[in-house]
Amino acid sequence: MAEQHKVGERTIKRDAQFTTALDIIAQVLGEDLKHSILTRTAGLTKKDTLSVVRVGFELAIAFPEC
């Protein structure tokens, strides 16, 4: 796929991670937030988006009763 789109393999992996993060955000927080991230009205970068999901998972592991 990387060759087909003339990008590096790492770009494909990062984009896949971002897509997964967006899907998780949509499931947990709603499609509206996902749309806001994609249209850049939420003020979150790709890095911010990945961090939000990562912190969410860390909190879920630390506090499974919540």
C-alpha cells in the first residue's frame, strides 16, 4: 500500500493508528467529536488525538471499576 500511494511504510502505520483512534473516539464520545477532529474545529492534532485515546486506555486499566 505504501508503494501504491508513494509514501513510507511508517506513514501507513501512523495513519492506521489515527484511524483506529478516531473510531474509538466516535464509539466512546460520539461521531460529532470525530467529525470535529477531522475538520480541525476541535483544535486537536493527530498527536493530540492519539494521546487522548492512549490516556483513556491507561485510565481504564488503572481504574477498571469506573
